[in-house]
Amino acid sequence: MRHRIAVIGGGPAGLTFARVLHRHDQPVTVIERDPAPDARPPGGTLDLREELGQLALSKAGLLAEFQALSRPEGQAMRILDVDGTVLRDWRPRPDERANPEIDRGQLRDLLLGPLDVQWGRGVTEVVPGTRDGVLVRSADGREETFDLVVGADGAWSRVRPAVSPATPHYTGVTVVETSLDDVDTRHPGLARLIGDGSMAVYGVNRALVAQRNSGGHVKVYAQFRAPLDWHTDLGRYMGLNGRTGLDLADAEAVRSSLLALFDGWAAPVLDLLRHGTAFAHRPLYVLPVSHIWAHVPGVTLLGDAAHLMPPLGVGANLAMLEGAELAESVAAAPGDLDEAVRAFEEQMWARAGRWAKITTAGLERLVSPDPAEALALFDELQPS
């Protein structure tokens, strides 16, 4: 039986769901608000776990293609003290494939493949329980009904209100992101400092993390605890005497404020900020740790729309596996989809709840008054 199925959101969760359905010859409508795949920067690199993201790609028949694109050397992790001393320098074995890295843009293109995506269609509302199914309204005035609508549209999901009143709340940790291009040629000292994968420095309630992407591109993340409106009064909220409001659109002012915030850290570490090309403000939001909802026939959620959690290398992995598992359940459903979706939700809630607790506790330790907590967490999680 062919069902009318739509997935809202063209990120890893939605595209994995659609690719697995495509593999099972089940049509699916993919609706994405971005006007084109390359309409905005795709974000940093992802480490896809063997038991999560890689399993999802296997279900989509894409594991071999992923392995050809991924960077096993990107699993390397180096931790420095604020004075530049190397505290940990973990490098993967040549055969280590547990968490290879792939750029988000490369993953997106891999998942897109033959899929037909309705680009530039922003969903404004999803209304379950209509006579003809679940109604999807778009900003362009279009209305369409489906038997199943899957919300894979991220933290500020427009599908979520159809099943849950929950909204994300601020964690107390803010991230300011910058980047370096052609690092091996233009900044060889920083390239050596970062290594093949990621490098992190942890201080009191703040951290700097640098992460290699492909093509000599490096993402840098300045993390710190502060009120959501920290930039309105730097002197009061961040102890930066003599500084008042900060225009987040003024790159040089942001750079100057971050350098002051991390003052006293080793000069090579601060070069990550000195040479950054642009700055993006990304306060971290989460949903409640055990976010569940009363099942609503014809509507469900995946990934950040269902269980937004701190970005500690799990969210995209979970989202992709959920997309693959839901697609397999839908493809195998003999008729009514409702029981298949209900069973999927129960499984998703249990697993996501466990990971939400782990990542929430992890964020508390990584951006902590005691930097030793971050080092201890690394030792607990890193392979021996």
C-alpha cells in the first residue's frame, strides 16, 4: 500500500528517512525551507558512530560511499592546558572506524542522491485530524494533506506544536563560532597545533575547541557560561571592565571581546581567534531531558525536533538512526501506519532520554568551574 508521506526538513534526519523509504520504493515528499542545498553554510564536521549514524547509512545502502568520503584520521583528539601544555594526544589506529568524520555538506549531498526535494517551502503549520489526513500549510500559501507527516525540522520545529507544547530553553552556555581557511598553507603553526582531528582547551567556565574539516578548513568554537544577553553589558556579565554593549555583527568587536575573555591563555591558542574570518553567535538550547508526548495519529518527530540536546557528537547520529528505523517500520507496515509509528516513538523516547541525560551531564563537565572535569570526561569516553 502506498501512503502519502511527507518529511519536513532536509537535514540528516529527514534525508535519511527519505533515502531509506526510497530504497523500499515508498514515495515521500521532502519539504525544506532553504531555497537550495547550498543556500547557507552546512556547518562543521560530524563524527558518525558505528552503532548509530553508520548503521543508518547501512540501512540506506550508503555505507560504502560514506567510507570513501569520510576521514578516519579526523577521530584524533588533542587536549591542551590554557598555557599550551599538551595534556592528552589521542590518535586513532589505522584501522579505527568507530567514529570517522565527514563534512556536513558531503553527508547532505550523499543523502540527497536521487531524492526530489521541494526547496524553498517554509512550513508554517501542521494540523492533524482533518477529514483527509494531516494538513501542511506553507508560507507560500500552499496546503497539502498526508497520511503521515514527520517533523525533522530542528530545534525550532514548526511540526512540534502539533504533538507537544515543549519549547527549547537556554542551557547557560553560549558558543561563538569562527573559522580558518586553507590552514595548512596560511597558518601552518595552527595546523600542527590542531593535528588531524580536533583540539580542545578547557578553562574555568570556558573552552576553545578547534575542529578540522576537509580541504584545510577549520571550525573554531569559543564556549563560555553567560546569560543569554551577555553581549549587552560585557563589564557586568563577563568581567570585562570598561566594556559595555557589543554589536554581534561587528566582527572586530567580537574578536576583541573574546580575546579579552580568554586573556592569559597561550598565544598560539588565542591565534585561533585572532585569525578567525567571521563570527556567529550560537547560544545552546535544549528540550527537556525526557521529552515525550501523547501519540498523535499521523504526526511524529525526529532528531532535534524531538529531543534537542547539547551538541556532544550524538544528536545527528541519533537523528539519522531514527530516520532509518522509522522508514523501515513504515515500509513494513501492512496497512495503517499508526501502530508502527507509535512503536517507533516508544523506542525513540527511551534511547533519546538516555543520551539526553548523558550529554546534559557532559556539557556541565566540559564547561565547568573545574577544568579537570573535562579532562576526566575525556579519559572516561576515549578508547584506550
